[in-house]
Amino acid sequence: MSYVQEVPPDTLGHALVSGGVPKGYAAQLTHLLDEAPVPLLVMAVEEAAANDGVAPKAVWRNVAKLARSLAVHRQGLWA
């Protein structure tokens, strides 16, 4: 896994809203969902939801989808 590139904010927002893993960013998203403090992720979800005009609840469902597709260790946190 490579962490060479940072995930651009718009790419992260799109990933959270869509539940899809952008090509080349699986390692970064896995690390984010496994290691980032929960309050940071709450803020990211709220911002992504506001920017795309969707309900935060829908974004949380897609975060759970991301967690499943990436097989993160904190699976229960995102379910």
C-alpha cells in the first residue's frame, strides 16, 4: 500500500458521499477509517453532506459501505 499521495478534499468528500473508493486512494481511506479520531470523521461527514446537499445519515451509510469494501478493522464503528 502506498501513502505517497494525499487525498484531495474534494476526492475525500466524493468518496464519503458516494461510498466508492477512488482509484489510487484505498490505502489512505483504509487508514483514515481505521485510525482517525471519530470527531474528525464526524466533521468530515457533516462537511461532505453539506457540500453535496445530502443528509448526513446517507453519508454515514456510505461510510459503512466504504468500511466494508476496504475491510477496515473498526468495522463495528461504521456499521
